[in-house]
Amino acid sequence: MAWLLALLVGLLGGERAGEGPCSDGGWGSIPGGEVVHVRADGDDRNVGTPEAPLRTLEEALERLRARDYDGRVIGVGPGVFPIAPVSMGEGDEGLTFTGCGSETILASLDDTRPVFSLTDGAAGTLAGVSLLGGSTGVQVTDGSFAYLSSVEIGDAAGPGIQVDEAYLQVDNVLVLPPTADASCGYGLAATGSWIRGESLTIVGAHELGVWVEDSRVRVDLLDVALTEPAVDGVLGRGLYSADSEVSITSGAFSANKDASLFFNDSWADLKGIVIDITGAGFVGDDSTGDGIVVVDSGSRAVRLSSSRIEGSARAALLLDGANVMAIDTELGDAGLEDELGMPVALQNGGVLFGDDPDLGGEPAEPLPYVDIAPDCSL
């Protein structure tokens, strides 16, 4: 991982000569040191320095792939740069794309393939760039590792980020809505993977803001808002977890169209979470408006602490054959209170532990919900 260390040293103050290319005169995420520079007014016959930059990312990539791992960094200035899909595979360790943040837009030329994909154990970094279009913004598979820092992803025809049997680290990442007719327009979809980092924001995803299956997630500050039902009218959940371990410290789930968080046979530790379902505008018979649904946890449990749930159309918590511990948590008003006089529904042996276990009761009839396995192949 020497390439990642070299990048971090650059980001924290490597040598840079003169005024930078970004609109504020700075360098954004572009590190000092040995970098191939690309600018909107560059020329592919140039050497690739800040004074004589290249014009296209394709030319920069061709030159980088001939270099040793520690010197594979591209610094892209502001502007819109059309880009063919970049596929990083074996031998592409350490490819790094840096830029001026939202001013540097890498626009896909092919909506049938990911803008960036890493496979076969590749490792790469995106820092200070915006990705536009593609079937997916970033796809990471087969034991690969991706580090995303100050990255925006939007207008994909499918998930913003896909991770399958791989590793992802995020730092200040924003996933914006997919195309209107996107298939599986999730913000983040992960199977058999490790996800970690801080400050991940997902806005306007379709069907599921975050889907994790057989994965481990550790994120500080996760915000998911305005998740819409899919084109077939199904769901609109903030987070769906199946057979996974999820740890979230601080974050908000706001105005998602269905249950904000759904845990199936999963362990979770949620601290400092705010769930606000007020005004979500539920669509279709499948939308329940529950705060958190936990099903079939067995010996696993969900721990909720220093959190708040408000505006639940039905139950603040729905525990179906599941255990939840709620500590120092406000459950607010919920529609279920008209029937039960309490905001937590316990069914099929569900148990509420914590500060006030008496807030849970068993409905006269089990509350229905939709538990579907997402059918998006990664």
C-alpha cells in the first residue's frame, strides 16, 4: 500500500509549485510530487506537467500504466472530461485519479459499463472528482480495494457504488440520484464485502439507499434521504441488511418512502442516529412507514443508543422474531399508538430490551411487511 501512503502524504501538504488549477487558486485533492496533469486546455503531445498538461485521461492512463506503482497519479483540473470506462485489473495497483472536487467532472461515454471498475485484486483511489453516468459509478469486485475521498457520483443507470467480494473505504462521498428509469438504482450495493470509513451521503436512490448482504459495514456519519420506490413501485428503504454486521455512528435517515432501516438476520450497532419519516409521502400498499424493522435475528441483536425516531406512520420499531436493545433513545409518536398505545410492535417472539421495555406490545394481528431479496446481480 505504498501508493496509498504516498497519496496521503501529498494530500496533507506535498510540494506544489505556484498557483493551482482549481477555481480558488488551490490544488484541491491533487497531491504534490510525481503527477501526470490533465487540463481542459491541455495537449496530448505535452509532457504532462502542471505547465504542460495533457488533454485526455486516456493518454494519461496510457502513460501511467508504464510506470511503477508509486508514481501512478493523475491530477485533473476543473471542467467536464469525457471518459471511456476505466477497468483496473491485475497489474493496475495504485492507479489514482485526483481533481478539484465537484469542479472536476468525469463524464462516462458508455452507459452500459461502470465509469470505474476494479477487479482481480486491483487497488485504486479516486479523490476530489465527480463521476457522471455509466451503468454504475464505481464497481469493486474480486478482492479489489477502492478508496474514495471527496467524490460525488450521480446519474448512473444502476447503483452508484457496487462492491462484491471486495473492500471499500469512503471519506466524504456523496451519491446523487440515478437516472429516472434506473434499474436497481441503489446508492450502495454490497455483497460479501467490507465497507468502512466516514461521511457517506446518499440522496434520492431508487428502491434501497444501501443494500448490504453477507457484509461488514463500519461507517461514521451515514446520511440517507429521499429514497424513492423503484420503477415498479417497490420499497424505498433507507438501508436493507441481510446476514450482515452493521455499525453506524452518527447519521440521519430522512423522508425515505418505506421503512428507514430493515435488518434481516443481522447484527447492528446504531449510535447517534436520527430517523425522521415525517412528510415522506408513502407510495403504494407496500410502504409501511416504520422507523426500523428487525426480523429473524435469532441470537443476533440490534443495539440502538443515543438516537431518535420520529414521524413513524406505523411502528417506530417492528420486531418480528428479533431482539433490540434501545438505550437513551426517543421513539416519538407513531401511528401504531392508536391501536396499541405504544410505539413498538412485538410479534413472533420479538423482545425489546433497554431503558423502557414496556414501550412494546403485540398487535392483534401481525403487522405485514415486504421482505424481498434484491434481484440485482453484481
